[in-house]
Amino acid sequence: MLKLLTFAAALLAVLASGCAAVSVLPIAALMGSPNASALEIHSQTDIRLETADFIVTKPNVVGESEGFSLLGILTIVPPKFTQAMNRLVTQAEMQPGRPQTLANLIMEKNSSYFILYSLPRISIRADVIEFIPVQVTNPPPSPPATAPPNSNMK
């Protein structure tokens, strides 16, 4: 009974205080939207592909994770970035100790909506590149040092 009275008092306070109090409420978080509390971390490594010291070993490798949302509002199973990234690395067949990296990394978030449910999805696409050692050509040997010309010539 006390919880019901507290809830009613909070609702009355929100309704009586106008729109300013409503905008502070995290309504999307209460509804369980998958994007409401999404953590996004952007860590960037600069890859310079200006010289011909790399080859593309696998273009357009894809990793996906799919979730489930009831009525398009209540997320039951959210799609996971880590799962999509793990699937991408598995598809890329990257090997430890090799000079490989992901380039042109793109993350897409979308959902397919049906009558009673939706399927939120995270897709990650990238190209796998491998750096090849630059062949350093040996410079031609310098000519042997010669003795200065003989100045005793008459």
C-alpha cells in the first residue's frame, strides 16, 4: 500500500510540475529500448595505406549479432557488439603473430519490425589487410677509396 501511495505521489508531482520534470525522466530507459543505455567506445588506430606495403587478404568480412524485442519496445535479448566482433574475427581468420589488421571498419545498427516483435541487429563489416615487409634494396657499394693523385710529377 505504501508503494502504491509513493508511486501515486510521484506521478502527481510529475503531472503538476509541467513538462520540465517530464523531460528529465529517462523514459526510453524505463521502456527497455536497446539504444537507451548503449555504451559506445571509439578507439581509433591510425592506419596509413599510402604505400604499397600491404595486401587485402579478405575484403568485406561481416560479423552480426541479433536480438529480440517484444512489440518493438521491450527488449528481451539485446544484440551484443562483442558477439558481432567475435564473429567478425572468426570470419576474418586472423592469426596471432602476423602483421594483420582490420581496415574500413563499419558498424550498422538496424531492426526488422514485425507485427508482435522486432529483431534488432548489429552488423560489423571490415577488410582484413596484411602488411608485407618492404624490400630494402642494398645500395651499390661505394667505390674503394683511392690514394690522392701523386703530386711528385714533374
